[in-house]
Amino acid sequence: VSGRTRAQVLRATRDELASAAIEEAALDARILVSAALGVDTTALVARPDTAVEPETEALLRAMIVRRIGREPVSRILGEWEFWSLPFRLSPDTLVPRPDTETVVEAALAAFGDRERRARILDLGTGSGCILVALLSELPQAEGTGVDRSFGALATARLNARRHGVADRAAFVLGDWSAAIGGRFDLIVSNPPYVDDGAMAGLAAEVRCHDPPLALRGGPDGLAAYRVILHDAVRLLRPSGLVVVEIGHDQAAAVSRLAGQAGLELVEVRRDLAGCPRAIVAALA
Ligand SMILES: C[S@@+](CC[C@H](N)C(=O)[O-])C[C@H]1O[C@@H](n2cnc3c(N)ncnc32)[C@H](O)[C@@H]1O
């Protein structure tokens, strides 16, 4: 039996995803077919007439079933790119979002000389994406990633090793910074910030596949900020900075919490879509 060509498989996959109302059907089809073939997306379109092996078809079938079950492509692949670096995922880690690169950008912009020695604290490190991205840009820095999920910490450690920063990174199980001492030049966090009322309205890809511990921000979505910003005052060096990601409508509320904690607002940084996405604050 002669198999289908890559082009035929790609088209059929796209159509199948589209008819299951998957929003980015064409993009997802390209990523899944490439992954099943073990080639990159460029090679896929470069050789459209190549026949597809039955084993590849079987692998792809399983991927399509998962995608139609609303599992995001990132979970199906088991890794996702952040700051141009691939990050391994597990069921305990949030999928790194492009919006979160705003935290890295804001931290680097405010940091100044990239060659200086510095201590970084990443609260709610998840896959470790923020800390690993920062350590990859700041060769003299060392950092600690904290999470309440043991599984997430194992994945974060693996990602730090993979990107060659493990000798400058420690990963600690903890409830925010309760168990952390010493002083830091940079405290970064992308805490859970979805308020209880909004949880049910999240897309199934998020609601059913990102860990609830990574999403739930309490009744008003601000529970984690109250703790993190309050404790930042104890943990910042005099010239230190705290950079937290925020939900698109949380800039005023989180700035107010920073002020109440004894911090001074330095910057509200916007993401690529123009939404306020990160707050930079310093000791007042
Ligand atoms: C929104 S996710 C961010 C993950 C990662 N930093 C990122 O940006 O992709 C929030 C993280 O905070 C962790 N977390 C939730 N509550 C926590 C707590 N009380 N103490 C420490 N970490 C917590 C979750 O397990 C999750 O990994």
C-alpha cells in the first residue's frame, strides 16, 4: 500500500482539527505533523511529496486525538519555547507563555550592567523558565527558584541543566519566600493570578491542562501578590528590584499593593499586545 504524502497528511490533519473547532488548526497541524515525522516545520513544507510511514501515521493519530481532546500542542510535545530556549514540561508545570517574556525583558532593562554579580529569587518558578532565561543572559548571576510543587521543581532543575545554568541555580520547595533568607538584587515572579470567578471561563486547554496551583489567585486574583510584595521588602538589597507579572486588568491593584508593602513603583511594562503585563518596583 502506498502511503499518503506529507502534503496530504498535513491537509487532512488541518481539516480534521478545524472541523473539531480547534482555533489555530493550520498552525497546530504543521507543528504536530512535523513532530510526528521528527522534522522541523521548514523541512515539512520543503518536501511535500515524501511518503509518510505507517508508524508516523499511528503516532500522528494519537496526537490528533489528544489535540481534539483540547490538550494544547505544548503538552502533546512535552516541551515549549520561551526566550528562544526549549523548556521541558510536566503535568506540574504551567506552559510558559510569551507574555511572561515581558518579565524577563523588564528585569533585564532595569538591571543595567549584565556582567555584574547578582542574586536572583524566582517565586513560583514552575518550569524554571524565568530564572533560566535570566541566568542565561546574566553570566555572573546566581539564582534560587521556589515552588510549592515538588514535581515542578524537578522539571525546573532539568531545564537549568539543559541550558547550562544548573551550577548557578538552586531550586527549593517552599510557600513563596517563607523559607528564604538573605538579600536579593532581583525578585521575579509570575504568580497565579486568575480570580475564582474567572476560573470556569478559561479555555479548556488551560483549565483542564495547566495545574490549578499555577492559576488560582484566590477570590480577587491578588492573594499571591499580597504575600510576595510584602515579603519582598525583607528580601531586597537596598538597590534591588522586584518584577511581577500581572493580569491585563491588575496594574492599578498590584501597584497599590506594592505601595502598601513599602515599595515604590518603577515601571508598568506592557506586553507585545500593548497590555500592562509586568510591574517593576523598588524599596521606597
Ligand atoms: C503562573 S505559574 C508560573 C510558572 C513559571 N514561573 C512561568 O512563568 O511559566 C505559578 C507558579 O507558582 C507556584 N505556586 C503556587 N502557589 C505557590 C506557593 N504558595 N508557594 C510557591 N509557589 C507557588 C505554582 O506551582 C506555579 O508553578
